[in-house]
Amino acid sequence: LSLVIGYFIRVWIGNPVIELVKATKQVSSGNFSYTIDDLGNDELGILAKSFNKMTKHLEEARQQLYQSDKMASLGRLAAGVAHEINNPLTAVLTYSSFLRNRTKDNPELHDDLEVIVRETIRSREIVKNLLDFARQSVPEKHSADINKIIKNAVEVVAVQLSAKKITLDTHLESTLPEITV
């Protein structure tokens, strides 16, 4: 009778406990994908199901932590790149503004320098946004005239297009409302 009772205790309690111990060792060594086979609906079976759910959540949390670490590294890289780009942009803006102010009697050169100044300011804004991203701040939304955005883009590429003998015709609707960007 003792041997029969011992056998059933071993099968019903001993083996499930051994499986639970094995699973905890696997998880402690970093194997979060290890699962325990269904041990039934008793207390040990419920414990095994809870263990499987816990390891699944741990793996998800580990993946999120890894992703957060990657984003933090990207933010630090972005901040460094933005700082390095900002210094030459300041020099370009200063000299192009100075030259633009000296060429008011030459409208063609003045307009070309105006494009350089405007695009340098836009580049500095991109760098600022990159720094804001690195700091993980909330992006700012504002209203903008879509026609003005298109005209500025056309001016930027106009020299390249004319060098390739390409004519760009724009037909903009003046009554368009401002958009949020």
C-alpha cells in the first residue's frame, strides 16, 4: 500500500514539481521561451499556466526594454549629429545673409542668395527637430500655406531643372486654406 501511495504521490506531485523546478532554472538562465506542458487543472496545473503567462510577459518586457535602449542610443546619435551639422549651417547662414544684403542691386544673384538663406534656415529647423526628437519632446504643429511650401520647393530645384533644360509649370490655387503641419 505504501509503494502504491508513493508511486501516485510521485506521479501527481513529484513529477510536476520537478518540471516546475526545471522551468525556473531555464528562465533563470535567460530562456524566456521555455514553457511547461499542461499539468492538469489542479493547483500545480494552475501554477504551471501562471508560470507560462509570466515568462511570456517577461519576454515581452525584455523586448520592449531592448527597443527602448535602441531608441535612446539613436537619440544620443541624433543629438551628436545635429550639433555637428548646426555649426557649419550657422556659418553658411551668416555669410549668405551678408552677401544677400550686399547684392540688392543684382536681383538675380539676390534671389539666389535668398534661396540659400531660406533653405539654410529650413535646414537649421530640421536640425532643431532632430534635437527635439533626441530629447523626445512632443512635435509642434502649426498652420502653413501649402502654396508657399510648393513655391519654396520649386525655387530650390529650379536651378537644377534649368541646367537640365527642364521647364516646370506650376498652377497653384490661391484660395486653398492653410493646412496643419
